[in-house]
Amino acid sequence: MPLGTRFQPRGLIARILFLSILFATELVVISVLLDSASLARAEGLAGLIGDWGPWMLRGIVGGSAIFATFVWLKHQAALERISIELEQMPVVAWPLLALHALAMAAFAALSSRLFSGSVSGAVAGGENLLALAWLVAGMSAIAFGALAALPLRQWVRLIASGENLWAYALVSIILACIAGNLSRSLWLPASKLTFTLAQWILKPLVAGLIVNPDLPALGTSRFRVILAPECSGLEGAGLILAFGIVWLLLFRREVRFPQALLLIPASVMVLFLLNALRIAALVLIGDAGARQIAAGGFHSQAGWILFNAVAVGFCVTVRNVSWFTQPSFASQPPPAVTVAAMAAPAEHTENPTAVYLMPFLGILAAGMIATAASGGFEWLYPLRLFAAAIALWVFRQRYATLNWKPSWFAVAAGAAVFGVWIALDRLSGRGADAGLPAALAAASPMARTSWIALRAAAAIATVPLAEELAFRGFLMRRFISADFEAVPFQSVGWLAILTSSAAFGLLHGGQRIAGVLAGIILALVVKRRSSMGDAVMAHVVANALLAAYVLMYGQWHLW
Amino acid sequence: MNKVLGLAVLVMGMATALCAGTTGPEIDASTGAAAVALLTGGLLVLRGRRKK
């Protein structure tokens, strides 16, 4: 069922939202107050909680997220039936919510004793009894909270609606948690192997390589890297392993087995080797004098850049190499990989997804590269402007067919978005100590003015176009139909608006809530007259006012 | 698209779970939103070609 046209948000969605907010708030408080490390030396049940408690918590959250995501993706008709039933019932059962609060109070009281270590070991089994009571209180709180939002009958129907999905989610998350916890024991040997590989890469490149296997540290007299166990390469290897398995499972009809299975160990090995290359590059960048870039942007971005490269390489190989692809799929024209090829598609094919997404993907890719090459301040931000401008230019003929006529209403909506953005920023109090970034202040007037001009040009010109094409033009309508270009904006429903706005907000870093609200306003603007021009105009006005606000009042944290 | 979006949720969730509590991880979950969005968008474009 397409999102947004029939699905009533008041029934199931309101309850799941309520439950998510309730549990997320409690989870944040628990995470801040409790430190499972204080139980590390305990024995029996208390020791088990110390060892496995955080993983159990991640398992519950992750399993629920996987189940909810795939039920939503695969069984929306069943969810709609449950949602309609729930419309007649109150959103919250207050007596059960009161029981939840009581159980949480007991849980908090027991937690303060269990995690303070004040229970005497001399009391036979005292600590284990306390741990058992703590577990019962915690489980009761979860159960009462869940039943307060959704009656037992609807829970049973919800779980049954996913058929065997609950079992798959349970098994996959248990395996992931066990593997995650056990993999920590592999960190040390894996980091030793990475250390050796990085050393081999650097030896022919660096004259005075300093190697200290005891720390273990690798570097030169000017810059040294200590290889922490977390940098072993296992995180990336685990991530690409899961990605490869799930991709082959999802697209199994397109793939030739068993040869496609070879791609999984191959991609794991490639990413592991690339991680050693990342460590070597870290040393080379630092040794070249760019210590801040090595320890800052490059360190935080290189892992993702390499993972994305291997993941895309995996998918391109599966689709394009005939030895891995089923003959019926191999006979189709190969997907275009370059921007130029997408703009000039093969004779009988087209790629409307590329038309709407490429400018935004250009901004994201350029942003990752610019951040990786930055040592705190993103000097290469203009790369984002050029990347989006190139993609917009390549597809300019396709954009000419859209309705670009703006209205004065869009100008007012843009001012409203700006107002929401500033109001939420003021409420957060983040702007109190904001000022011109030190790197920009220290730069020459020419460099500073050029950077500010290009930053403002991106905010006012390319970003509104790219984001409106991606979020309102593509994503919001793609939730409704695969042939998204045929979906009139005016037929888009609330769920598609909320979901695309949530994705829009998620990508707005420190201003996520403002991003969600802005997304909703911009979606309503485009829906009103089915005009992309309206959405872009509103976005341009909001970003232009924001740029003026940043420059006039020195609120640089908003950029 | 559903399959690709589901996969994106899985990647982001796993990155968060794998890297929770680690300092200086090779896959930094705090900067993952843009990276996963780029990957998801790239895969959608890759699979987006269709007959006219």
C-alpha cells in the first residue's frame, strides 16, 4: 500500500510514537545514570548483567527497530487494519501507565543499590537476589509501558502480521549482539595484523619509519599513530559482512549462486586491507604536516568513505559481472554509473531517480571529501557548491519540464521556516557562545570573503534546488509509487510528508527538530500548488534569511 | 526502494551498535547519517534505470 493516501496516522502510528518517545527518554536517563562497568567484577547473575546488560539493551532496541521497519515495509495492509481498530480506543491506558511508572520507580531504586556496589558480598546470594529483582522490575516496566500504549490483543496481531519476521529479527539481533561482544576478543589479534600490514605499506614510502610494537605505535619523528584495538578493521569488516549477506538475500533472484557468495569474503578482505591503508595514509598525512587533518576530518570520514566504496563496488559487481548475475537480469542494459551516462541514457531506458537525486548526492559526496580533508574547519566547503552545480547542469533539460513558477505564498512560507529555525536555536541556547570560527578569523581578508561568498551562494542557490528535488520531488512521492514522477504533489498524504521530513531533519546535524519542521512546511508548500518552484523559493528565502542572520549577528554555528 | 531503505536502516543500526562506547572508531557512528544517505541514494540511482 502506498504511504500517505489511506494509512491513518492517529491509530497505530500515534501509539508507536508515544511508546518510542517514552522508552527513548527513559533509555537516555538510564544510560546516563548507570555504568555497567561497575558490575564487571561481580559474579553470578550480577556479573552476567555487567557483561551482557548493554548488549541485551542494544538487542531489544535493535530487534524492535528491525521488526518494526520490515513489518512497515512488507505488511502495511495488516498494519492499516490494526490501525483502524485502534482508532476507537484511547491512545494511552492510564492505569497501565501508572503501573509502568511504579515499576520504573522500583527499577531506579534497585539500580542505585545494584550499581553502587553497596550490597554486602557476605550476604549469601544477596547481590544475585538484587539483580533478579532488578531484572523483574525492568521487564515489568517494559511490559506495562507496552500494554499502556497497545492492548495485548493488538500486540499479538501486530507480531502475527509479520508472519515469521519476529523470529528473523530475534535471531539476527541475538547473533549480532553475540558476535559484537565476542568480536572484542578478536580486536587485539586483528589490530596486530592491521599494524603489520600498515607497516609493510609504509616501509617503502617513509625513510625513517618508527615502529613500536609494544604500544603499538607507527610513525615518524614528526607524527605518530597509536593503533587502538578499535581501529583493528573488524567494525568495517562486520558491517560489510552484514551488508553483503542482506544484499544477496534481498536480491537473490537476480544473483547466481554459489559464485556470488565469493563476493562476501572478498569484500570483507578488501575492506580489512583498505583499513590498513587508511592507517598508513593517516601517518603520511600527519607526517606531511597536516596533523589536524589526519587526526580530525580524515580520521572520522575515511572509514565511511571506504565502506561506501566497497559496498557500491559490491553491488555494481553483482549487477554487471555476468558470472554473478542471472542471465535474465544480465540481458538488461547495464546501469549507468557516471553522471554523463545517466544524463544521456541508453536508447530505450531512463533513470529518473538519478535526475532527482544526483545533485543532492553530489553535495553529500563532496561534503564527505571536504570534511575528510579538513582539520576542524571545512575550508573545502565550496566543493559542495561545484558538485551540485555540475549535476544540476548535466540534468538541466529534464528539469525544464517541471513546474518552477513560484508564488508570494512561498516567500511567506520561507520566512516562517526561518522563524522556526531561529526560535528553536534560541530555545536550545547553543548560540550563546557562537562566533566567527578561529580558522576563518585568522585567514586573509581575501580568503575569508571568498569562502563566505561561496558558502552563501551554496546556501541560497544549489542547496535549495538539490534538497527540494531529493526530498520533496523524489522521496516524498517515491513512498507512494515507484513511478514517482506520475504522482501529483496534491495527492501526497501525511505519512509520506512526515517520513520524508524526518529523513530531511535527520540530515541536518544539530538542528534535527528544526529540520523536520522545515521539511513539513516545505512539503505543504509544494503540495498546495504542485509547484517545485514554490518549494525551492521557500527554501531559498529561508536560507537567504539564515545567511543574513549568520553574517549580521555572528551566529556561525548555524552554518 | 523498500529493500534498499531497509538495508540502510540495518547499516545505520549496526554501525551504532558496533561502535557504541568505543573511542576513535574506524566507522564513526556520529557522522554516519550523511554516509548512509549517500550509500542509500547511490544504490537507488544504481537500481533506478528503467525502460521508457
